[in-house]
Amino acid sequence: MKDGFYDVLQKVSGDLYYQALTALPVDVLEALDRAAASETSPTGKRILEIITQNIRLAGEKNTLVCQDTGFPVYYVEAGDVDLNINRAFASIRAGTAEATLRHHLRPNMVDPISRKNTGDNTGKSAPMVYFEPNPKLGRVVHVMAMPKGSGSENMSALTMLSPAEGLLGVKRFVLKTVAEAGGKGCPPYIVGVGVGGTFETVGHLSKKALFRSLRVRGEDAAQSELEEDLLRKINELGLGPMGLGGSVTAIAVNAEIGETHISSLPVAVNIQCWRGERAEATIDEELAVTWDEGRRTP
Amino acid sequence: MRTLTPPLTDDVTTSLRVGDEVTLDGTIFILRDATHQRIFEEQIPPPPSLVGAVVIHGAPSFEKHGDRYTILSMGPTTSMRVEKYTPSLIEKYGVRAVVGKGGMGPGTTAAMKQFHAVYLALVGGSSALVTSQIEEVEELWWPDLYGEALWKIRVKGLGPALVAIDCQGNNLFQSVQGTALGRIDAILSGRT
């Protein structure tokens, strides 16, 4: 990429971080509207009304939707371009720190043992930046930010099933994970499911699933059938908004499936709260930035 | 919808039932993980009296100008993380309402029944709304804990919150979750 790209990337990363915390993706808003229309419990309906009121208020005041400023996770897809990932990582890290300080975002990153806070949401493993090749993308770089909230992240789970447990075992694990999350992770949930791969790959697949728009179903039939079946089954649990009972426990299930070993069947469930924090932008070779649909341009 | 004004007395708390919608006016205290650890692990009693008090689980982001604190964003956090400390907070220090999200466990439910306290569930993630209902920071102790300090704030119309654990031993979160867990086999076999 030409001179100046890494400065643009820094600014875009910081802006995406703040944008994801102050405005919801259009596809999540649509899904919450559908939830409000279909929810059968009066308590559930009331909670969805308060959620909508809160989202509107955050928009009017340009303030945070939720106080949890998250764990900064970025997904960078590179099309047919030369990208220096050392410089790209440094830019995203600087953008994260700059946005944290400029907007007085709560710093969340602590050493797990001493609990000492790094102060600017960066550190040895933060932000978490995933680089992925995407030959279909053209001559651009696509950046997605997800400041992942901990309430829902803490409700996530991973298991290594035996192949004998099969698809039924996969579904049982997903339902059990959601039921055990109850109201603690702020339902209605977006459920990211990973199936296959290795121990760390399956966790990554479940996170990658959460980066996908709720408008888009899985590409293969097996993937989209699993998503639709799990969504129907999760909503039969009756947890409802905030876990206080109702017909809408999840607004979407996104699943990613990868090959695994002949003797393995890994499953991961990454729980996401109703906020579905996510923001994305595309930077082209001329350094023009395109922000995703329906968002205020920072 | 009822408005509760702390400090709360027994006649108020015992008259509430799961499912009631309430709002709060007046002075409440903010506590989170590190605040509870200071009280119960380091065994340092909270400086203010918490008799009849309402506590909310959260940690604000804030600005400080001179001695004045302004809360920029604050909303409820997951209450279960402080389940092990909450029965003592009720029994030893006299807290009579806990505000948070996601519900609490059997220990807190039993203490609430015995000592006439309630759990009020806010809508998780509703910080823009909650922040707009905070009027002022009245006092702060333990600033070394940053957002997790012990905050005394004044609120107006905080809520709406739903009574989710009452003094009769009813726990709405646990009953909903118990039903969900019990349904899994039937859902998987298509018997629903």
C-alpha cells in the first residue's frame, strides 16, 4: 500500500472502535426490531422496548450504548495488495490506544494474575488482530473492529467431543451453553458457533462467525441448516430477553465449519450480547475510506 | 410503577414481589468485583453505613476535575461474579436491595429471604439510559480502585428495574433457567 496507508489505518481503527460502541450495526437493529415484533412475553417485550430506547438515547447523545468498552478484537482482510503486517499491527494498536484516551473509554486490559491495568486497552495480547487473506476482495484492505464485551464472552464455552457424539452432540452442547448463560450475558443473544478444526481453531471459528452480518447465512447448506435449526431450538429454551422469560432468546446463530481430525469433533460457542458490537470500513489503494452502511461517518 | 427511595425499610422490601416494575430515587452505592474484594478479602469495612442501602453492580468511566467526579458512562454488570460476598453484604452490613443484571444464586436468595432484601434487575447494556438517570456523584471512597471505587451517587428515576428475587424466596432467573435446562432433551428429540 502507498505512503500514508498506515496513518489512515490508525485513524480508521480508532474510529471503528468508538463507532462500534456508540451505534449498532444495521443488521443487528433489524434483528432487534423483528424480535420486538415476535416476542410473546410482556416482560420480554418491555425489555426490548427499553433496549430500543437505550440505543436511541446513545445515538442522540453520541455516547456509549453499554459501559463495557470491551476487549479490542480486529479482523483485517487483505485483498490483492501488499500489506506489511508489522506496520499494520502497530497502526491498529496505536489507533486503539488513541481512541481510548481521546474518548475516555474505560481501560479494560489487565494482567490476568496481578490484575494490573495497562491503562489504554493495549498490551502484549491486545488489541487482538487477525489477518486473513481474501483473494476475492480486490485491491483493498477491509478492517472490522469488535470491542467484545465480557459479560457475554464469559458465558462462552469450548469442548472436544468424540466423533460418535455427532451432530446431535454439537447441538446439545450449544443448547446447554446458552441455557447455562441464562440472563448473565445479556440476551437476546447472537450465538457464534465453531465446529471442527483444532482446539484453538474452533474458538477462532466461533469468533469469526460473530464478525459476519446477521443478514448473511452460511454459504454451504450444512452451515445454513445448522444455523436455522439451532436458532429455532435456542428460542424453544424460553430464556427470553435478559433471561427473564420469553420467546426470543437469540436473534441469530452464525456458524463456521472447518475440517477436523478423524478422531476429533471440536465445538465452540462464542456468546454475543444484543449489542452485537461491530464496525467495519474498507480502505482502497487511493486511501479512500468507505464506511459500512447506515453509520454516521466519524 | 413504584418508586423506591432508600434507605429501604422492611415494610417496603417485604411488599415487593417478583415481576414488579420499580424505579429508584435518591442515594445509592456502586460496588463491583474489586470493591467487594476490599471489604471481604482485605477485611476493610466500608466507610459509609450501608444499613437499608441500595447497591448497584457496576463500574463507571469518569472524569475528575479538581475534587469533582463526573460519570461518563455507567450501567449494570453481571451480578453473579459477586455471589460469594453478597449474603454477608446483606447480613453484616444491612444492604436491602441489590441492583444488577443476570440474577444471583441460591446463597443470595436465601439471605434475601432471611433478612428481607430484594434483587432488582436492570436491562443489561442499557448504560446510555442509566447514565442519563444519574444526577450527581456525592462521595467516593477508595479512589485507588479507579472505576471500582466505592461510589455514592444520587439518581432520579433509575430504571425501570424488575424485582427478580423477592423476600419470599422467589428467584425469577433461576426458575426460567431451570425450565430451560430441563427442556434440552425434549427440544433435541423434537418433543416440544
